[in-house]
Amino acid sequence: MTTIRRGRVARGDGGLLLFRIAGVPVLLAPSWWLGSLAVVFLYTPLVDRLMPGVSDGTALLLASAFAVLLGASVLAHELGHCVVALRYGLPVRRVRLFLLGGISEVARTPRKPAQEGMVAAAGPLVSIVLGVLFGMALLIGPGEGAIWVLLLECTAANLAVAVFNLLPGLPLDGGRMLRAGIWALTGRRSSGTVAAAVGGGLVAVGLLIWALFGLVEGSPDKWLRLGVCVLTAWFVIAGAAGEFSAEQRRTWPDGLRLADLVQPVLQLPAESPVADALGASAGRGVVLVRADGVAAGLLDRDTAQRLAGYAPLSPAEQAAEPIRPEMVLLDSEPGEEIIERVYETAAWQFLVVDEEGRPSGVLRREDLKAALRNA
């Protein structure tokens, strides 16, 4: 069962904290209010056409209801992503609603194409189910009036969210599903990313062409269509480019061996003078070990240099960086997983061990980044 804890403001997250789902904060960004005001302004005339003779106050109220329902539809869509990601053990930093929609920030890349595909498909599936349910209610409900308009709004909002997100280009869900499919067929996630990024470019071009057709044909909503399409096309292009760049950073170059990057490891007593440990660390990673055989940590060279400057005989353990579980890498891990771990972890050096847990070297973040840049 999912527990929900309500709150007020999310500190440092740039938005209003609506609630938490399984510990994941759900936020409403300030830009969402701007988007909702635009929806209300642009949708009010449509209410007048759907309900001729309706008062201005009622039209404004129904337009405001559509803005809220659209936000709720996007939220349900994103919660679909969030719940499935958590089911697969993928941590989610936050769910956020903003000007152009919503986003579920999954903190770790799925390990398998099926995971990526299922997480991506969950959002549109939720939207389609909700759209169908509201559509059925629309068919059996009253044929006019405010209730009919609200049901129509719910149906349209959910189906619009589903259709748009199923377009086959990154960063949309359809693009992620396309990437997962190509990844499954080729065994290479990078191939799927390239294809889905190209798809994102085509989606953006399609949006701009549709906007231009509206201008040429003199469509009543031509300026609205142009503004929405230009803004959305920019969002898609920026997202596709970001996904492509991220994939380039996480792709392990052919021919590169982890053994070529790690520094040999040296184990020293934790009580060794810091000046001696610093001298021994040239070109090597130093693991400081206490008398009971427990590792005190990796020698932090910057801290050791500062300490040696005024207290060279201090125990080297005072300049040790504790070895956290996320700082330990298996020398048999796939290269992509090593890259991801290094980029996700706030540490500048990592202990590499063999299958039996014996230290085999120390990998420095800057050495890995340099190798990826030069590949």
C-alpha cells in the first residue's frame, strides 16, 4: 500500500509540495500557474461555443476547472511512471508539474530495455484508461450542461496527454519506448537513444509545420497554435539533445579497459604519519587500515596536504575519506554501470575490488572523465 504524507512547501525544490508518494515529493512549480492562467484565458471562449448563452462567470469557472483537470491528468500520468519505476527498484527524486506538463525524475538509468519500456508506457496507459472511463461517463451522462462540459474536459485532457506523449521522439514517452525497443533488438542502448533523438527532431519539425499550416490557412486558433507549437518544439529539441549528450557521457568506449584507468592500491596503517602517507600516495590510491583490519577510508590527498602543512606527524586517518558502499566498484561491472555510478556519487575517488572483495585499484573521477572526453 502506498502511503501519502501531506505537506506545505518543499524546501529547495522550487515549488509547492503537494504530497509525497512512497517518500517521493510531488511538486507544483511556479511556472504551472502561468500555464494554467494561459489555459483559462484561451479556453474561456471555447466554453461560450460549447454552451451558448452561458454567463461570463460560469464560462470562467468551467475554464478554470479545465486547467485544474488538465493538471490532474498530467499528475496521474506522471504518478504512473513513478509507481512503476519504484516497483522496479528505480529511485525517483521527485515528480514535478511545470509550465509544459510534468516530469518524473528517475534517479537511475534502467538496467534492462523492458524496464525502460514499462516505465515509459505506464504514463500513457494511465492517461488512456482515464480518458476511456471519462468518455464512457460522457456517453451515458447528460447531453448538455456544466456536467457534460466537465466530462468532456476530462476525456479530452487525458486523451490529449496520452497522444502527445506517445509521439516517437525523446524526451517523450513514445521516444523512450522506441529506445527500449531498439535497445532490446540490438543490445545497445546508445543505438536506441540515437534513433529516438532523431525522432524527437522529427516531432519538433512536425509541430512547426502544423503551426505554419495554421498561419497559411488562417485558422481561428493560428496564433495560439503557433505559440504552443514553438514552445513545445523547443522543449522537445532541448530534451532530445540532453538525452543524446547524456548517452554519450555514459557510453563506455570500445577498447578502453578499467585496468587502464585505475591507480594501483597501497594499504597503509591508519596511524601512519600523514606526511609519510602523502608521499607514498604519488601515483597510487591509499587505503588506510586500522589495527583491527577494518578500512578507515581512502586517503584524501587535498585534506592530507593541508594537514601535513601544519601537523605532518598526525595520523593519516584524520585525512581519510570514509568508504561508502556506493564508492566500491567491482572490476567486473559493465562499463556503463561504472560510469553511471561515478556520475551519481558525490566522491572523487572509488575503490575497485575483485569478485572476492580484495582491493585491486582506485579509480579517480577526473581520470574517467578525461578518458571519456578523449575517446
